[in-house]
Amino acid sequence: MRITDIRECTIPISRYADPALPSGGLTTSLVEIVTDVIMDGSPVIGRGYASVGRYAQGGLLRERFIPRLMKADPTEWLSYEGDDLDPFRASDVMMAGEKPGGHGERCVAVGVLDMALWDIAAKIARQPLYALLAKRVYHDTLLPDRVKVYAGGGYPYPDNDTGQLADEMRRIVDLGFTHAKMKIGNPDIAVDLKRIEAAAKALGTPARLAVDAMNVYRRADARVAATALAPMNLWWFEDVCNPHDFVTQSAVASLYPGPLGAGEPLFSEEEALLLDAHGGLRRDRDVLLFDPVHCYGASGYVNIVHALTRRGEGWPRSSFWPHGGHLLSLHLVAVLGLGGAEVTPFAFHPFSTLSKSLPIEDGFVRLPQSPGIGFELNDDIMRAFKTAFA
């Protein structure tokens, strides 16, 4: 097989269901990888998109990573038997000549291409991605028929914030979710406590609510927030401080009794190992929120999970809850036996739902049955790809 074309496009995305609300000009990258493999009368196309909440990587894609894939001899990214696409080998092709470190943006560019490559491999195998990954990574494993999910959202609204937040949480419950996550980090902790009270009431209990500080706290503020939140018995307290400030992360872990969440803004196996070694996290309660697309794709994410679950006593796989709201995460949760995945039911359209054919039931969702990742099940996502690459 050969890759005949790789297309990329930048599109705007919003943190809110209403895209008119300001979101800081967020964008993301779409890619399509076209092959010469013909199935059902059409070329097999792999699709991917960069993770939400950051920005597109068009320059890196066009200047470095797409050219490397296009110029490589197919034998460099086919399996050693020469008959199957091997995304693990393709990742090595894309990273050829890159120096260690420097993970900040290139990891997402590689991750979006990695997503499309796994989509191709599963489509050619005529299997959902989780079934293919089970064979490639574990040489078959017992798979669940559904995985746990929670709803991400809860961004501050410019008007009637508390009322709109409570309404959002009620709609989340109506969709079938049992747990949700909201944003905090206001300079006045009293404002956040009021928001948390409203969201928890809508969910029924604070134990079903996680809060995400989006890494805004410095050490003194982090301690104040941790002290104020501790009595609330929240599901978890996420992204407390700068992701590389392991001193503050460790200090908060020493005084906050409930679960902490960390890892979303860390993008490599090396950074994950540093967090484990120096962040003070507790393997009996804390959660790890690495984003698969930010971590060089499924190929890099699998390496992180293996590295952290193999070390010494190791992290339990149930501690991993991949960030991002991706369909991709459902496959990884199923294959790797992770705790569950994030879904963004209202934010980041057109990626704001999984699919109408995948309803949420009591906090779980059934795995997609179509070959590949399953983008073709989501009308909004497919409309975005068709518009971008018409």
C-alpha cells in the first residue's frame, strides 16, 4: 500500500455550545490521509483531529511531519512482514531527526497524524480500532462492550454564570452522565465555591463532580484552594498548578486528602515519569489525565501507560482517564483497561458528541462497531471533514 495524499486544514472551535461566546480564538487541525487501498469501491481514508482546548498545528504538519511521511519508502512504515500499516513504525518515521525534548507542539502534530494512521489500519483490517489494538498491543485480550465516561465542560459564562452552569449540569444528567467536570481558578475562591455548590446540587452530590483549575494556581493560592476544597469531598481536583511545578504539586498532595488529577498538559513518556517521581501523587487515589493526541497519539499514549504501570508497584490502570473527549479514547480505555474517558457534550463543536448511535446510559457508552475509529458514525464530524476537504 502507499499514501497518495495527506490533507490538513485549520478550523475554529469553541468552549461553549454557543460559538459566539469568546473562547480565545481556539482552533484545531483536521487531517485526512488518503491511500491507494480500494475498499468498497473507494480509497481508504484515515481521519484525525488535534486535541481540543489548544491550537492548530498547521505549520508543523506542512513543514515537517507530512513531508516525512510522504517522502518515506512504504517499507519504513509497513509492518516488518510488509503487509500491514504499522503506526508505531510510522511514528518513528515522523520523528526522524527530532531532538529529545521539545514536546510542546510537535507532539500534537504527530498525534493527529497518528490518529489518522490508526484509523486507516483498522479500516483495512475491517475492525473497530479497539479490536485491532487488542491484537497489535496484547495479541488479543478480553474486551468490554462498554466503557465509563464523564462529561467535561463547566467553563465560566460571561452572563448569569451560576445559573447557566447549573442548567448545563442538569442537561448533562439528562443525557445519561453520572459524573461531570467543571472549571475553577477564579482569583476569589468564594466565587468558585458558589459555582461548585450549584453544579454539585444539579448532579446530586459533590462526589460526582471534578474541578479543573487549568494550571492557574501559584503555590500560595494552590494551598488556599486545596484547603477550601478539601471538606467538599469532590470526585477529583485537577491541574492545580503549572504542570512542571512538581514542588507545588507535591505540596498540595501532602495536604489535600481527596483525589488529585494531573498529566493533561504533559506530553511525553519522559514527562509522565517525572510527574510520577516528583509530583507527590498517590497511586491509591489520584488520577492521570494524559491526552492521547497530545502524547504523540495512541502510539505514544500506550507507551506512557505501559511505563507507569510497570514501574515498581506501578499505577493501577483504573487511574488513567484520558483527556480530550475523543472517540479515540473509547478504544484506548477498552483495550488498556483504563478507568474511563472524558466526553464534551456541548463544547468544541463539531466534536462535542460521540454519535447519536452511541447514547450515554448510566454513565457508560457502548463501543462503536464500525471499522476504524468511528468518525463516520458522527454526522457533525463528517460534515466538518467534507467541508474542509471538498
